[in-house]
Amino acid sequence: MSELQALFGGTFDPIHFGHLRPVEALAQQTGLQRVTLLPNNVPPHRPQPEASAAQRVDMLRCAIAGLPLFDIDTRELARDTPSWTVTTLEAWRAERGVAQPLGFIIGQDSLLSLASWHRWQDLLSLCHLLVCQRPGYATRFEAPEMQQWLNEHLAGDIRQLHQQPAGHIWLADTPLYNISATEIRRRRHQNLPCDDLLPPAVIDYIDREGLYRD
Ligand code: ATP
């Protein structure tokens, strides 16, 4: 059987330790061999990232240099439509087949807002959801029907993630990082240091490109 792989979508404006560290812990915990970072396209009618798509990818490259767990897939940037995860997962399945175990990694905040995602009910037919903890967010859904949906799909055992291609939710026991890209951009705009929030190679890139200045 093929090894469990995972996709990790985000705007990554910029990528930071709140993305990298929990995912590294998740991978160790679950035996994940490969995590593919999937930078989002942000459609024109939405608030735009401050960094360009090319800069966001460059920052991912800086961040993962020397980290063999990670690679990058830029397919969503090639579209000029919104990044619908379900569409990306369908394309991925068409390429890799239905049998490959696949996780889609999200933070707890994304889990809580999942019901607003396009065709969210189709997601578990395409992947497992691997959820990293994020400080400051509730550990339960407010809506009882969402909590019930979660309970019904919780994986009882890591082996289910490897033995089945999709269908389970794994609430990982990951370290808490109280970091957001918003906070990093805010600190940069105010000339405050961010040394402990993101990899030095990404900070160097931000400095070189003059990103997140006022
Ligand atoms: P912004 O502050 O610009 O909204 P962000 O820091 O939340 O950005 P995104 O690129 O939007 O980062 O997040 C991509 C994914 O990473 C989402 O699933 C989100 O839940 C998760 N994530 C982001 N930051 C953390 C964190 N500190 N801990 C756990 N998960 C996180």
C-alpha cells in the first residue's frame, strides 16, 4: 500500500513556525512521510495578500530548505478562480488514483469554520482531515450537528489513516504556537522584531524584498 501523504493549504503571507512546527509534530505522530504545501490563490474580490504569489512561494522555498518532509505544489496559483480545496483534491485524486491515503492538514480555527467551505461535505470522501491544535480556538463546535459530524468521523486509531484512503478526522496532539501571519505583518509594519516567529531564511527574504513595510 502507498504511504500516507498530506496536503497543507494556506495563504502563507508569510509562512511561520505556527505552520511548520505543529505539522512536523503531526508527521512524527502519524508516520506521515510527505507534506505538500499548497499556497492559495486569493481571488481579486477578496483582500489581497501583501506578498505576491511568487514571493509567497519563494518564502515557502526558504522555509523548507533542508526539511525533506516538505515540498510545494503551486497548482492553485495557476488558476484565476478561488482556491477551492475540494476541486484541488479532486484533481489530485484524478492524478494519483482513489487508493492512495491522503490527509489534508488544517488548524483548529479552520476546522471550526469548515461548514463555510465550498462543498465541505465532500471533503471526507477525498481525504482525511488532519487537525493541528491552535491556541485561542474552541476545542468543540458550537453547533451540535457539527460536533456530531466530527464525532462520527473521528479516527480511533492512527492505522485507519494509513489503511484507508480518506474518510477520517484526526485531532492531533500538537504543540501550541500562538503565531499568525497577521501578527507577523503587524510587527513588521511597526518595525518590531519577529525572530522567534518564523525561520531566519524567511526573515532574510522579507528584508531583501522589502516586504511588509508601510
Ligand atoms: P492570517 O493571519 O494571514 O489569516 P494564518 O497565520 O492564519 O494567516 P494561513 O496561511 O491562513 O495562516 O493558515 C493556513 C493553515 O494553517 C490554516 O489551516 C490554519 O488553521 C493553520 N494555522 C495557521 N497558523 C497556525 C497556528 N499558529 N497553529 C496551528 N495552525 C495554524
